[in-house]
Amino acid sequence: MEVTLLEATPDPERVVCSAARNDYLTEFVGDIPFAEAMDGIEGEDIEEKKRTLIGHLLDHGHFGPFEHPQATFAIEGVSRSCMAQITRHRHVSFDIQSMRYVSFDDVDPDDVEDGTMVVTPPSAIDPDWIGRNQSSGAVDEETVAERERVFRESVRESVESYQELLDLGMPPEDARFVLPIGTEVNIVMSLNARMLMHVADMRAAADSQWEIREMTEDILDLAAEWCPLTFEHYEKHMKGRKNRLAP
């Protein structure tokens, strides 16, 4: 899996603060300098004033201003299972790599068995891995070796069957039905800062599945660089709770 920030609102926290100050000023924020719009906010400089205002907004549930900054992320190599989970979220825009127009006719099934094209869950290779809905605990090396054998043979056979169906003239959009839900897919996803925090509430939580949790943590790392005051406050004071952030 790899997550990249493709594009984002420049100076997003200035946008947040300008939107928030618009609600309480007689003057129109579009007609006055940003420093003037921030008059009356506690802080020795503009950066401290932004930190104060952003913290106040988040602490008091005033989430509307965080809907203005937008970010677009490219996500490479997650499973179709992970895709099905993340695309359930409203107010997020997605483009998904097509399996109707992108075929895997040139993929070597030997490579698939070795880990190409299909995401391998940790429980298939780690005897100590325990999933949320797992009925048993850790297993011995012999058991996990058998799990891995069954898993890798299954995904190889699925790809072989898929390619055989293509050779028999079946269109990729129909042949794909035999591919496993672990088949890798690439996603482009756009959302605003408020929705990103809501997604993190749901998908970075301890009870989320390992793959979408890892993806969300990677997104949060990029968000912390893009929108540092907001996501520093989120990390310290809000993460791990159900914050009622959804619009």
C-alpha cells in the first residue's frame, strides 16, 4: 500500500479561520487583511492565533469551517475489501481503478502466489495475529503454514481461471467475477478536513480492520503535514473517540 497527497487547498488553516471569523465579524472577511480578521483572538502572532481559534472550534463542535479545505489522495494497492469499506462514506469523492477496462491478462500466476496483485492478510502468515472477529486465538506454525498454502493456492487458481476465461473470449467485466476480494485496486479520493477527521474516527479506531486502519493512519500522517494545527489537535484531544463530526 502507498498513499500520496495529490493536491490540497493551500494554506488550509487560514481558510478555516477566515470562514470561522466571517460568522462573528461586522466587516466582510474578503475586504480586510487576515491579520485584522484575527484581531481579538488570543496569541502573540498569527500562528498562535490560528492555533487558539482552531482548538476552540474543535473543542466546541464548530466543525463547519473545516469543510472548506479539500485534499485529494492517491491510494495504491489496497484490496477490493478495503475499497468496499472506505467507499461507504458520504461526502467523499472517489475514482476507482476499473476492472472492466483494466485486465490482468499478462500477470503471471506464479507471481500472484508469491504476493503480487492480491493483498495477503496478516492472519495468513503470522501465527500470533488475532483479528477482531476471530473465534480462536494464536495458532502454531504448522497451522499458519497450512493457512498460507491454502490462501496462496486459492488466489493463484482464481487468476488462472480468470485468464482462461479471457482466453475463451469472456469480457473482463464478466471474467473478473472469479477474482478474489483481496485483488489490489488503486483509488483517488477527495474529501474536506472535517470529513477526513470523521473517516479517521471510524477507520483508525482499534476495532477497524487492519488494512483500512493502516490506510487511514497513512492519510493522517499526510494530513498532519498539510493541515498541522488541526490534526495535531485532533491527534491529542479527539482521536479514538466518536466525535459526531459527520455532517
